[in-house]
Amino acid sequence: METIKINGEQESFSTIVTRESGQPVARCYQCGKCTAGCPVSFAFDLMPNQVIRMVQLDMKKQVLSSRSIWLCATCSTCTARCPRNIDLAAVMDSLRIIARREGVATAGRSRNVFLFNSNFLNSIRKYGRLFEFGTMLTFNLKSGRPFREADAGLAMLSKGKLKLTVQKPGGAAEVARIFDRVEAIEGGTVNCN
């Protein structure tokens, strides 16, 4: 059993996930309804029920390094289908937070999901809304593919569907305060570069 030291005490991975997600992961009996309903499971390396089972078994390294936690769309289909009322979407969200806090490196395509997520959040934090052009440009540069989908971008630009500048909405300072508060609660940084 893999344990994590929290405030000088050893805690199991499943205990930490249960506490941080607020979900009773031990109650899952592996019916598979979450996996059967998941619209993005085709891209997962671990199915939703497998993620929960591995959490139950304290398989921290395997869970936190999986692509699945980053690809989860948080659509809550799994949550709606769960006969044990486990909010699996909340568990996946907590796993992403724990992975970031633990500094677990993501590889391959999951690295790009992590990178996109980081750029998306940074855009909202900085501008109070999503700046599509800047987010995608930064993502393309950081992922090493600067001209990825450039033809689609040019078509959108020519039709006025993509703006080269961003207009900050009212309430941008409020959005920044929300990020600051979340950062203080998580004890880390929301700005994940």
C-alpha cells in the first residue's frame, strides 16, 4: 500500500482521494455503469471504473500518471449513472489536482491535454475570459507544432470568427480574485506552466 505523508502523518492514497473529492470511493462495487456511459472512454488508457478500483487499491503512481484523468470531460454522465451516488467527475477533478500538486509528469498526448488545460486556465485568469487565438497560439508553440491547424485558423479569421485581440469583460478582476482564492485553498498554483 502506497502512503502519502500529510502533516507528518502517513495516509493512504484512497483516504486522501476520498477526503479531497468528498466522495466515498470505497463504496464502488465495480458495476461498470460509469464506463458504459462515458462518451470519451474510447481515448482513455484506464476506464473510469478502473480508475476508481485503482484508487481503492492505493495505486497512486498508476492513477496519477494515467491519461484518463486529463481526458475526462467532467460531463458527469458517470455521476448520473452511478447506483452508489459517487460523483466520479469530482474524483477525476481531485486526481488532476493531486497530480499537479505531486508534480507528476504527464507524457505523450496526456501532456498536451495538461498543457491545453493550463493555457486555457491562464487565459481566463489573465483576461477574465477565453482568448481563443492567444490560447491556441501558446499551445501550438509549447507543444512544438506552431502551424498545427493553421488552415482552420485562417479560415476562421477570414470569416470574422477569430479575433487577434481580446476585449476584457466587466468582472475580470473578480475572476482573478477567484483564481487567487482557489490557489490559496489548494496551497499551490492554478497557473500551471
